[in-house]
Amino acid sequence: MSYRRRLSDYITGGSREEPTPKSKVRTGNPPPEQLSDKNIDIEKIIVKTAETTVASYTRTIRANLESLLSEIKLLREEVESLKKMCAQTKTAGQSSVIARTQGSLEKGRRRSPLESRLETALDKYRYVLGSEARSRVGMSPSKLREIADILGATIVEVGGDFAVIYPIHLREFDSILEGISTSDPDEASRKAGIYKRLFEKMRQAGLVYYDASRRAWRRL
């Protein structure tokens, strides 16, 4: 069998043309130089966010610490005030007994039953209100005034009432008022302790007031 060959076969040597290769498509990650700027931007964002978060936490912690320190300071002041009050109360009680004992020796006579009764009541309650004379010491308000004069007690007029109290206990009352820093009358009344009723009576009569400049209660 004979074959015919085309002229082109002799020219090309019988080889067929290879198809032109297509351009290759690049795949994978972009060059490092393209990522560099993006990495820097991300790092800046991370650093900025971290700084903002830390600053926020720092402000919160600082505010909490300042509040805690303020509360500790107030508690310390309260404790010091209570210590002072306890010391003054103890000293006042001892001085009161000594003063009255010396007074009795100077007078050179025994106390009458009414005098002893009032003296005992003043030691126990620190003061006796005229409105409570019968329940406290079993005597009339007028008799209470009379016996108070004999014992050398002070009579403090409180509106329509009066209070019998030894001078040393009245000074103790003033000291306690100075140690009460709250302006709230109800809380101040509770902190007045044994002098609560006297404080309430005097406050209602306008004889005690809160001095904002000194952060303390004072007696007129």
C-alpha cells in the first residue's frame, strides 16, 4: 500500500506542531512583601486594643482602691472615736465617784434616802428627766429639783422638761456629741448611747445642732 505524503511533511520532518502552552496561573500565598504591611496593621490594632483594655481595667481598679481606702479611713475614725468615748466614760465614772465621796466627807453627814436614791440613779443612768422622776427615783419633779440642788447636780432646762445631771456627766455628753460625725438625727441618736433620750429631748427643743464645718453635734 502506497502512502502519499504532503509537502509539508517533508518540510517539517513529519512532526506535528505542539500547542502553545497556556500561561500558568499562580496559586498559593502572595509574596511576603505584600503581607508585610498587612501584618503591621494587625499588630498595631492588637497593641492598641490591649492598651485600651489595660487602661480601662487600671482606672476601675484605681477607683475601687480609692473607695476602699476612703471606707477604711472612716472606719478608723469611728474606732478612734469609740475608743475615746470608752476612755472618757471610764474616767468620768471614776471621777464622779471620787468627787461625790469627797463632797460627802466635807459635809460630814450621811445621805438621806432620797439623796442616795437620786445619786444611785445618776450613777446608773447618768441623768434623770423631770418627766421620768417618779418612774426613775420615785419622787415628784419638784422634789427632784430640790434633791439635785443638795447633791450639787446641774439642772438643764429642756423645753417643757428638765434634766438633772452631774457636771462631769454633762461634759461627757458634750464629748460624745463631738464624736458623732453623721448629720442624720436618727443615726446620731443611736450613737449617743446612754444619752439617747437626752439627745432626742434636746434636739426637739433645738438645744443641740449639727455643725457641718466640724462634722459633729454641739450643744447650745
